[in-house]
Amino acid sequence: MSLAISLTLNGVPRRIDLDDPRVTLLDLLRERLDLTGTKKGCDRGQCGACTVLVDGRRVNSCLALAASLDGADVLTIEGVGRADALHPVQAAFVAHDAFQCGFCTPGQIMSAIGLIREAQAGDDPERIREAMSGNLCRCGAYQGVTEAVLEAQRALAAASRETAA
Ligand code: FES
Ligand code: FES
């Protein structure tokens, strides 16, 4: 059975035929659309490597059925920044050595962007650690991740104050 869905994917409207209506968003991204920046760690909602934003909210794409996302706005790591113009969260990850092997990093960055948009953690490192706790890192780069989120949050707040001024 084939099913068509419409998505806005990294800012571009797409109409996609799903050959298998049970395909997850993660497999659709990686195997059909060649967007392999989103990683498959556990494939069962436990590691956060597959985190993307759906309608601005953090989602484990391995747990999301693509068929349920008709009309959604999906942002993956490929839609964040450019090599010559990093997103403030990406720049802060570099500045704070917030990765080693990098496998978890796309998910960490998407989760950090979602967290900053949620504006729930403030500038409390403990609350940031808790809010990022769904994103596991085998390399143990947690200290750098927390520092990077704090710095990116400050940079984005300053940029938004400048825009408003
Ligand atoms: Fe989705 Fe681990 S691959 S949470
Ligand atoms: Fe290696 Fe996080 S940087 S798993």
C-alpha cells in the first residue's frame, strides 16, 4: 500500500510517496532522502541520536511514523547553518569541544536548538543537563555540551535583543 504525505523539510515543501506506511521518519530521512546527518543509535527512543525538530519541537525520529506527519514542518541537522556560517549552537559546540567522535552531535545540536526555543531551562547548568538528558554521548562530552548550550543561549538572546533594538 502506498501513501503520499506533504512535508516542509528544511524549509522546502516536499511531497513524498511512502512505499511502506510503517516507515519511521528516521528511515525515511536516511534511506529514502539521503539525509544521513540524523543518526540511528538505538532505534528505540533511548539515545537521542535521531533527534530532529517537528513543528519546532524535539522528536526522536526513530519513534515517529512518517505517515503521521502529513503537513508537518521538519528540521534536520542539514537545515541548520552552513560550513561557512555556523548556527550559534554549532559554533558553541566547536568552541567548547562538545564532541569527540561526533556520532551523537547532530542529535545533541537539534536537541539544544529545541531546548533553547522552549526557554525552560534558563541559565541553570543543572536544568540544562536534565533537559538534555535524552541525548546520550558514549564519549562523555557532557560538560562541553552543557557549556555550549549556555553560550549559544546567551548568543541567541543577545542577537534577538539587537534585532529588537
Ligand atoms: Fe532514536 Fe536512539 S535512534 S532514540
Ligand atoms: Fe562520541 Fe558523543 S561525541 S558519542
